[in-house]
Amino acid sequence: MSEIPSDKPTAPDRFAVRRAATEDAQAIARILRLSFADYRAKYSAKAYRATVLKPADIIGRLGEGPTWVATSNDGLIGTISALVTSEGLYVRSMAVSPASQGRGVGHALLGAVQVFAEQNGLTRMYLSTTPFLTAAIRLYEESGFVHCPGGPSDLFGTPLFTMSKTVP
């Protein structure tokens, strides 16, 4: 996995993860658009709009719960957000730019969410995903998530299933 420095990255292979700010909304929207573009035809139109958020929607989410971004010399390369619920920490809106996939960015973003869960005494993380996002599912499984019953089965006509993980 790539080293995650606490300061600004200096080498092309390095990246940093930090909390997102309002001024990141446009770049987060771009990452979501790039990351899900190849899957657009597999989503219903309404589900795609709910997945690929506009900057105003992202700004709204910043007030609902934490969002993180991964940055490199190339700018913003990944994002993830979370929402504390009665069931635990709901992980949502995870995306890594296609050009940065395979560098450990997804693992680092999930790690930031897990640290947040641990610091806030949350014992469960969960997420919903679509069966056609196979690389993301593989990442979630590598990170300790398992398929679990319950949760939504579709998002505006696009199939979903839930995965969860116990936080140590």
C-alpha cells in the first residue's frame, strides 16, 4: 500500500487523505462522475443521479457527516463519506478516479472511515453496493466487509445489497 503522508504529497505515487471541505465539492463531483461513467448504463437514470452527486448535494452531505478526500500531485483522486445511524456507520459515496485505482487509495479511504468509527465508539460499518461494481466489492471484502441480510434491495430500480464489518 502507498505511504500516506500527513503533509502534502511530493512524489507521483504518494497521496494523502484528509477531511473534505466545502471548496472540494466540485472536485468530488468530478471524481464521482469519472468513477461511475463506465457503469452509467447499468443504473436507472434516477439511481445514477443519486450516485453521481452534484456539488450542491455534496455540500449538503458535508453537514450530515464526515467526508474524506485523497489528494496527490494530480489533485483530488478519491473520496468517501459516512453517516452515523442507529445501525452504525453507513459508508457512502466512495469513488477513486480510474487513473488512480490500484494504488491503495480505496483501502486508505476505508481506513480513515474505520478510524472515525473507532474514535466515536461505533462497532459496525455498513454500506450498500450494486452487484456490477465487482472491483469495489473485492475491495470491501479485502477490507473485512461481508454480505449481510437486510438493507435496501434496490435504488430506484438498480439492484443493491448490503455489506457490513465489525469495528474492533
